[in-house]
Amino acid sequence: MICNKRAAVLLAVYNGADFLREQLDSLLAQTSKDWKCFIHDDGSTDGSVELINEYTERFPDRFAVIEGKPTGSACKNFCFLFGSVEAEYYMCCDQDDVWLPDKIARSLRCMEKLETDRDIPCLVYTDQKIADEKLDILSESSDRFQRLHCRDRRLSHLLAHNVVTGCTMTVNRALRDMFVKAKGTDKMVMHDWWAALIAASFGKMCFISRPTMLYRQHSSNTLGANKMGPEMIWNRINGKGRKFVRHSLYVSWVQAEEFARIYGLGKDSLVAVYGSLRHRSKSGRLKIYLKKGIHKSSWIRTLGMYVLG
């Protein structure tokens, strides 16, 4: 489907009826009007489809449905949407958040400055406010709340720890065209992480420190914002936490290995070296971490990676 506006807003939906209307209304309230939203429902049974149909009928110039079979996950849903829409720029949208009125305008202005060559993959991402189910603010900054260090865009950081939150992300056509080359892979951890690796490996990234949206936390979040503090540290060092850290490292190695294969990166590239860690001993991995400066976004996360991974 061809987008007749500058930005295609890709909205992945699955049983989102409780909060979807507020998100759709926040799109309609955007100061920029140079966008159209493309929606794929992943087999909802809660009234989401009826709500989507209401908005596409009322605002056909703003909302369109992309028909297709259920994909089975948020990541695959967004991958399907990226491959189904032709546009100049793409913005990912979750079903349960609320965008601040200048989100699209601010992101596109930043993209215009970043994109000096349209053949170079570019990615813009922003900070966000964290809110509870009723949209009461829990934190003015997800970056500070989670200690993500979002300004650190080095590949040695992003390989081990994604700091790009997909619902804040805007990418250009060049990045999207590289992204869809990964169609069909089951080794992509999340769409936003993969996009960040493309930008860090082949293009450019820009972080907007001003929040552009309310990131709603509730019991049905696929992924959520966890505060870095004593409780989280304890959760990382107990039995279940250790298994989580090891698993998260393992899937990041597998993802990197697949990324290097798809984009033809040599075995000496940082991505390929990181991907090879699943075949090395624990001491061998530690040597690579230290030699290549591979780290996560806080000392406690990095320590956990060094000790447990």
C-alpha cells in the first residue's frame, strides 16, 4: 500500500481495545498533518477490530487497514507492516500509549537534519514519559528511570543492549529497505533493536532527549519499563534473574550472528565477532567484551554480563 503522506505511522494491534481509542485520538491531535496510519490487527477478540473500523470509516484520509493473517507477535506484526507500506518515512506506534501533540513534527524535523543523503539509513528516537494505566506520570524520563544511556549510540553498546524504544522510533526509506531484507528470520529479538543495529552499522542515529509520548505501563504490556534500582539488581542476581540475563545475552548473540549473515558482514566485523560469542567459552567471551569495549547501559548491567555471560 502506498502512503500519500510523508510519514507512515505503523500501528500493530492485538487485543488493545482498552487503550486504543486514546492512542488513535492522540494521533488525530498531532500538530503535523503529513502522516497516515496503517493498522494491522493480529487476530484480536476484544473489540479492537470494531474500533479500528470505526476510525477508518470516520477518518479514511488518516487511517487504513492492512489485511493479513495473524503474525503471532508484536515484532512480526511490525515486520509485516514495514513490508506492506511504501513511504518516505516510517514511525512505529504501539496500541496503548499516548503521543504528545508535537511528536511527529519534532521527529520529522530531526530526521530532516540527520538525513543529508537519502541513501544512508537514518533513525531518530526519543525519550518518553512513563505513565501508569490511568496516564498518571511515574517518571518524566524513561532514559533516566531505566538508566538506559540513550545518547550512547556506539555499536559496542547496542549489540548487547537496545536503547531504542520502538514506539518513539522514526526511520527513513533507506533503513526500511535494509530492514525488509531480514523478512522471514526468526532470530530478530525485536524490530526496534534490529533497526538500531542497521543504523549503527551502516548509517546514522539521533536521540531527542525531550519526551514525545506517554509510555503506558499496565498488566498486559509485551515489554515494560523497569526502574534500575536495588530491587532490579536483586532480581538480576537471584536464580531466575541469572537465567534471564543468560538468555537475553544468548538471543543477542544469535541475533548478531544472523544480522552479520544477512548483510554480508565479514567475520572480523564487530557484529560477527559478537555473534560468535555463543560458540566461545565463558573466559573467551569475557576477553572479547574487554577487548572490544562491549558493554551495557549501566555498570550493574555490564557487570552482570561479564560475570554471568
